Amino acid sequence: MDYEIVIGLEVHVQLLTETKMFCSCRNQFTHEPNSNVCPVCIGMPGTLPVINKQAFELGILGALGLGCEIPELTKFDRKHYYYPDLPKNYQISQYDLPVSQNGIIEVEVDGVRKKFGVTRAHLEEDAGKLMHESSHSNVDLNRTGTPLLEIVSEPDMRSPQEARAYLEMLKLILQYTGISDCNMEEGSLRCDANVSIRPRGETKLGTKNEIKNMNSFRGVEAALTMVVDELLRQTEAGEAIRQVTWGYSIDRNQIFKMRVKEDANDYRYFPDPDLPAVHVGRDWVEAIRARLPELPLAKKDRFMKDYGLSDYDAGLMIQDKKMADYFEETTRISNMPKEAANWIQNDLARELSSRKVAVEDTAMKPEALAELLDLVSKKTINVPTARRVFMKILDGDTASPAAIVEKEGLAQVSDTGPIKDALEEAIKANPKAVADIEGGKPATAMFFVGQIMRTMKGKADPEAVAGVIAERFGIDPEILKSNKKKK
Ligand code: ADP
Ligand code: MG
Ligand code: ZN
């Protein structure tokens, strides 16, 4: 039988606020355990929560980025369960009147754009953390009460790959809005994945399994693939599908059973009597919407249309909003989008990652990169020299690219005189190569490009070099340019 996979994701993101969701403790994780707490967030009797306006607005901003509607009325509810890291025995969350609903995210999966529904995005407070040791467990309440936005998708994804693509786009959009750093290693974006299978053509949903608390894209895709295999195996074997909750270990790349649900949880939701329902005026929503930046796919389309970038290059340039800004600034000054995109995705990206520097902090400012591109396009320097200048700036030279070229005498030599001299010298020293070329292997002439470059300390104009060699051996200069064209 042919089965269809059905996946829906629940994603929690930590909001970048100054303070916690309902008290004035800092929203930070650098403190000693249990020191960043107050009577409100550890649930002392007689204390009262107060809604954090910044968190509320960031929640709306994120929801707008996901294309959600913002209803006029929203309220907070208590979700009851007992757990040692939840001192009140309930979590303040939202139930039937979430702050946002009915969103849609457009995602590219293998080059095809698909739309996935967002059921709702609601505000809630995080719980604390349990740390298990061999004989006992410790509880740290510093995280208790930090603001979260929970984003629940429709069961619209049809493969683990689609689920991953959805999650990647969700993260990118939220990063663009600035509501969260979405740092998955640090747990500021966590994902629960729900999955079921059904015979293709069936419209009723199958019994779902859930994988809890994953914090990597690779993990989400891998764990979903494993659970799908398990569901298919059970179905093929004629076993009834049970509602299993799984854990996933990224280190071992394994899923493990946590529990089997017998029936639905009853959290005894009811409106939190300590908090007012909030009327969200339309002018307030519009004021927040005005803070929404251009979103990733819109930016990608614009980069392709306005700058003529390929789908691939535009896709890379939007992967980080600051990187996209850097690209646009470099292009605004240089008017060389293709070259800018190449330098950014190759040399700059490599150096930022190996030096662990953020694009906004690099010593290689857009002005400097633009100047470097200009020096190359005017043939003042060749590409290898440009790379040397680029590295000098990253290594701390504060002069401009043009000034570095000037003071270090790096300008390229197009004058054929010294190139010819260098070639004759190399010919004398390498009769075998000459014999090869003359014996019908013109590609061997590439060897002399390297020899001339070495003699001239990398400063020779590659085109002039190709011209001189081609003329000397009577071969097609194109043979000697193949190498240069690749970059
Ligand atoms: P719960 O109350 O158990 O958390 P919800 O109905 O709120 O379940 O759904 C949680 C998530 O699971 C949503 O993202 C939803 O799209 C997804 N989901 C619900 N039912 C299924 C199903 N049968 N198969 C796959 N995903 C599902
Ligand atoms: Mg759930
Ligand atoms: Zn507090």
C-alpha cells in the first residue's frame, strides 16, 4: 500500500526581551542557579503577574512575520501540570484566545515554493530546568518565567525534508523580525514534531506520534525519518499504531520511547484570574506591523530582479539578514552585484566562520570590499593579489585596499616586456615542457603561466600572460584562461 506522511511542528522560541514574561527579573542566563528569580516567577503565594508589554509586542511582530491575523481580544490561561521545575504547578499560556492565528509560511523545497499553514502563535512562560545526577536531581529556576512564543503549524508537511525546510524558513523569518536570536544550540529555538501516516487518498488523520524537544534541523529531519520508518513497519506488520512520545539523541542519532499516551492530557485550562484580557487595538497592530522588515523570500526575489543574481546566489545572500545588508551596501557602492556575491559567499563567509566573527563586526567593511572589486575590475590588481589584500585587512591592516596596493607595490604588471623576459627564462629552464607543447599538447602551456607568476611575484596581469604565451607558442589563448574563468 502507498502511504502518505503527515507532519505538523510545534516550535518554541525565546523572545529577546529585557525582562521575564510576568515579572521584572532579567531575561538572561548568565546567573548562578536560582539567583535570577523573584517571588513572582517562583510562584510565592500572594504575588501577582504583570504582562510584559515588550514581550507582547515582540510576539505580535513575530506572528505578523508569519502572516498571522491578530484578533482583537486575547487572554492568558493557566495550563495545569505538576513538575518539579514548575513551582506554581501551572504554566501561564494561552488557550482559546491566542494572540495570533491563521498564518502562512512560504517555503522553498527543492526549488519549489510551497505554502504551509500556521495554526496559531501564542505567548507563554518557560519552565525551569532540571539537572539530573546519579543519586538525585537539581532544579534551577532561572529560566522560569522567560517569555516564549509557541508557533503551532497545521499538519501540512508531507515529508521530513519539508518539515526541515519549514523549520529553516520559520527560523529565518523570526531572525529577520529580530524577536529572537533563534540560537538552536543554546535552546532559544526548540521543536516538537508530530507525525502520522495514512493510506494515500485518505483524508482523516492517522494516530500521531510526537518527538519532543529537538534543537537541530538535521535532528528534526533524521528523527522524523526514523519514526516514519517505525510507523510504516508497524502498519505493514498489521499492528495498531499507538500514540507514542519519542525522545531523540543527536549524539547517538537515535530515537527512544519516552511514553505511550493512553488518552488525551487534561490540563484543566482556565483563564488566569490574575491577568486582564487584552484588547489589541488595530492602530497598535499597524504600528507594530510598520516595524516588520522585508522578509527573506521577498528579499530574495528582489535581489534576483534588481541585481540579476542567480537563484542560488540570491538564496545564499539572504541566509542572514546582516549578510544581506552587507551585500546590498557593497553593491550600492560598487555596482558589481555578481562579484560582491561571489566574494561574500566564498572568501568572506570562510574567514568569518574560521575567525568566528559576525559580519557586522568584520574589519572588511562593505566600502573596502567595494574598493577591492573596483581595483580588480580596473585591472589594477589581479584576483590572487586581491585575496592577499583582503587577508591583510582582516589581519589588521587598517589602510584602504588602494592604499595597501600602493604602499606594497602590488599593482599588476600588464606591460608585456617583463612578462616576455620571465617566459624566456622559464623556457630555458624547462625544455621538456616546450617539447610537449610543440609535440601537440597545448594545455601544457598552463605550466608557464605558473612559472611567470612565480617570477613576477603574482603581480602579472593574467590576460597579458596568456597573450604572451599564446603568441610565443602559436596556440589559442583561451586554453590559458580556463583556470581564471572558474572564479
Ligand atoms: P496536541 O493537543 O496533542 O498538542 P494538537 O492538535 O494541538 O495536538 O496538534 C499539535 C501539532 O500536531 C500541530 O502542529 C498539528 O498540526 C500536529 N498534528 C495534529 N494531529 C496530527 C496528526 N494526526 N498527524 C500529524 N500531525 C498532527
Ligand atoms: Mg503537543
Ligand atoms: Zn521573577
